[in-house]
Amino acid sequence: MADLEFIEIPKALVQDRPAFSFDIGGTCAKLAYIKAEPTCSAEEGGHSNGKANQTVKIHLSLYTRDDLDKAFDHLQKYMSESGDEWRKGLVTTTGIGGHQFKTKLSEEIGVQTKNVNEMSCFVQAFRFLCQNIPHEQLLMAPSEQGAELMSRMRQQLHDFVETLNSADLIKKEVDLGGFPDPEEISGALETMQTTNDKTEVTFEDMFPCFLVIVGSAEGILLIEKDGSFKIVDGTNKCGRTFLGLGSLLTGAKSFEELIDLANKGDSTAVDEMGSDLTTGQGNDMYSVIPQDMMVFSFGKAYKQDIESFNKKDLARALLNIIAMDFVQVVALNAEVHNVQKVYMCGNFVNKAEVMRDEISKVFVQRSGFSVWCSKIEYKFVQHGGFLGAIGALLQTIQKSDGSK
């Protein structure tokens, strides 16, 4: 696998030498390393006085656990360019597979390895990158499709508010049975748009926050301003569940195949929507349910055979229900711990734009029922799937005066 990603960090903060680290999770193996870069003169097109002399590249490569041998081959190929210098340092590993494959790493790569705490690696890498790379390189901008989706969802909630405020409902004295006050929903939407349209924040402004790992499982870390952190919650229904149930439902044999199906699917063919249960007419609380609002996940699958559904639609419905569960766990914990800043990382979101869009959509939807949810400033971390590997690498190359 070629080097598809890299991060440039200030050379003054790290030891500029060949080094590597592995983060082997439940599904993927992430490799972060610094290799000997070829040098050339300014006449040859080099940057003797420019950025190349001021920064170090951390290269990032991703493999499935089934392809660990390819990862080792990749590592041997690039590290051979550095001679034996990189073998002199300690190689750090992290993740659930760091212990499982410790012997294999030592024997096949021929180095000493040390397993380091996974959560500490995520926090160290996140804080280091927050402080030392430009904001636009740290966080992912929403996709064009995602931005359009957010705009549409906000409009739907505005329409919902207008329905709640309509003269007809007031005239009929409809009992809204616990629906939030329309003015609260309007205020929540304005708060959400203002909060998540921010383009620049300082390092100090980013904490306290949740760093949410969205990988094979979900883990929520509360990071304080001083860098201390604790695990506050999580769920096992995340990326690995998506792969497992997705494989059973569709026959897909890889994450890429399953995400491609979900991206092309229509969940309304599987989920029961407001339009399936109400007419939008009447004088009770159910008449105000938006026709395009999802009411029951997989509701249309009741008493049906799997052959009755398109695989693409099943994949999308599965992704949607995992996204909804994910946001609910995050939002409830944010309210309990009085946290308003949420940063999401992990390959389930970094490698799947459709998952990021769906999570964003659910945040908007929940703001119609949870005013606190509208206050959450949520962002996705660029290269966030590699934070564990980057943090493990920093534990061996970061100078003592770097970010802590």
C-alpha cells in the first residue's frame, strides 16, 4: 500500500530520525512512521531554506488485520532506505492487537517493542496536533453533500416548528403530549448553526472536550484543560458491529464494499417513516410528526424475508441506526458532564463520508428534542484514525519541551 496520507509537524519539537509505531485495533492496523527523506540542493528543486527544513513528515498507512504481512513488507521496504539506524530506537505499539502480535512484530521486524496505553496515545496525539498544526489541517471540513443535507434538515425542523405554531393546531387545541416548546426548538437551531459554523478556535478554547473514538467500538474520553483525561462511556455497537451485521445482511466482505452499498442505499425502503404511519392530518399529537421523519428503524422488515429488500437499502438502514445510537450516547454524556465540544476520530468516520453526514444529520434531528444537543460543537478530526499510532510514535520521538 502506498503512502496515501502524511502529516507535517515542526521539526523542533521531535527527534528527526527514522522511527515507527503500530496501532493494531480490532479491525485495522495503523502504521505511523518517519523515514529518511532524500535531500537535494536548491538547484535540484529542494527546499534548503524552506518548509522542508522546518518540518518532519509522519507517514501514515492503513491495513486490515488480515493484511498484517503486507504492512510488515511495506515497513521493511521503506525502512531499508534508512539502514540500521531506525533499529536502534524502541518501537512502540498500542491497541488490542499490540499485545496479541508482539511476538510476531519482534520476530519479523527484528526490533524490541513496547506496548503503550492506547487512550494516552490518542490524547497525546490530539493535544499535540491541536497545538502544532494549522486548524484547517486538524479538522475536516464538511462535504458539499453534507452541507446541503444539514441545510435541508434545519429547514425541515423549521417547518416542524411552523406546524407546531400553526393556527389550525392552536384552534383545535391539540395536546402536543410532551413535544418541546416550538420557541425552544427555534432557539436550539439558531444555536447549533452558530456554534458549528465557527471556523477558527484557539488551543485553549478547545478544552475541556470529548474526544470520541469511532472505530471498531466507541469510546468517549473527557479531556480537561490541563491534559488530564478519563474514560466516561462508550458502546460496543460501532464499526465492528456494522461490519458483522452488514456482512450477514448483504454478504459484503469488506468495509469498502459495505460503505459503498450504504452510500447508494435508501433507508426509507427499510425504516418506517412518518408518512407510513400518519397522514399529517388530524387533531392529535401524531399529526405533527414530519412525514419524512424516521420513526422505527427496520420497521418495514417485520414479517418480511431478507430477499424482499435491496442490499444497498439494508446497508444504509444499518449505518443509520448505528449513527443514531452513537449520537445518543455522545449527547447524553455531554449533558451529564457539561461538555459542549466534541471531536470525533477513528476510521469509521474518517474513511466514510456517508457516516460523517449521517452523524451530522442526527445531531440536527436531536436538537429538535434536546436543547443541550444543539449547544454541542462537534467536529471530525483529520487523520483521526491514526491518532493512536501517532501518539505511540510521539512517545519515542517527542522532545521534552513539546506539547504535553
